[in-house]
Amino acid sequence: MKGCIRRLGCLVLIIALVALWYWYARVERPATTTASTDAVTGASSVNTGWKPLTEVDAQRGRVAVEALARRSGPVFANLSPAEAASYIFLVVAKQLPPSARNAEASIVGDRLYVRSEVDLKDFGGAGQLGALGMLLGSRDSVLLGGTIHMLKPGLAEFQVQEVKLGRLDVPKSLIPRLIAQMTRAKKKVEGVSETGLPMVMPPYISDVRIANGKITLYKSVK
């Protein structure tokens, strides 16, 4: 009997130690970790903070890009996240969901992030999202994070690598489906990847790079 009680006491001690480890490793530590998505969902990102997409910034972006067309003009143009995203999503690509409101942009590392409030129906409704759709309201925030790639003269894509709906991270396997829903009313552009949003760019733009809190566009030099 005493041996049984002793063994039971050891078992309780082991369970208590395991519970203490779990509390420390799973509860305490995540509060101190940082990831790219966590950085951009707070009040501000590590680089530039969130800036609204506006027609004024779109015009500034347009002027900077069009300056590259001049023979005697600069060979590159640096755009802020707001200028670049406003120019891209309000003028060039116009790929934000129809119901998008209060769109903002930020840069973290080598990725451009755009977030806005949208109607869930823009992504095909809850049925397209499976179990995720049951956890969302009819209207919620969406965050897109990705990079810009030139595909050929005159055509680029915003390649979406992260999606967040509300507070939920969308599995990468679902991203192509969401992108297809966003662009379902538009004609498929040849060469654009299944996670890409097409961007018709001026033919004199040869490259686009994201770094140090800004987006740099380079013109073709022949």
C-alpha cells in the first residue's frame, strides 16, 4: 500500500512538472516572439507603420513612375508604401475586393502588406473558406502580404504569400482559391501565377524591389 501511495505521489509530481513546462513554453514564450505577420497586425510595423491608400499618394506614385519615362529622367524611383500601394491598387492593378474600405499599406522586410475591411462574399462566402468561414463575420479585415515580380515588359504581379482574415491565418493551400475568388470577374492573364494579382506596368519598368521600408522601381536602360 505504501509503495502504491509513493508511486502515486511520484506520478502527481511528474504531471505537475509537465503542466508547469507547458505553461511556460506554450503560454509565456509566444508573447515575446515576433513574426512577420504579427509585426504588421499591430498598431505599427517595425519599419514604416500603416499608411492609408489615398488618391493623393496614388498621384505622387504616378508622377514618380512617369518621370522614369523621360530620356533625361532618373533611372529609378523610390516610393513609400502608401505611394506604391496606392498607385498599384488604385490605379494600376485595381485588384482590391469590390467592398474594400479603409485600405492601408506597410512594408516589413521584403514584403508589401495591404489590409482593408471587406465583405466575406468577395471571397466566395463562408462555403469557400471551410471551417474558417464559420469563425468570421459577414464583414471583417483582410491582410495580404507578398512581393512584386516583373514577368515581362508591361506586366508584373503582386504575388500573395500571406493572407489573414480577421485574426485567422489562412493556410497557404487556400490562398490560390481566395485569389481566384478575388479575380473571378476578370479575365485570366497569361503568365500570372495562381497566387498572383496581375499588374499592368509601364513598359519601361524593368524591375521592382522592396527593401528598407520603400519600393524601388527601375527603368530599362538600353
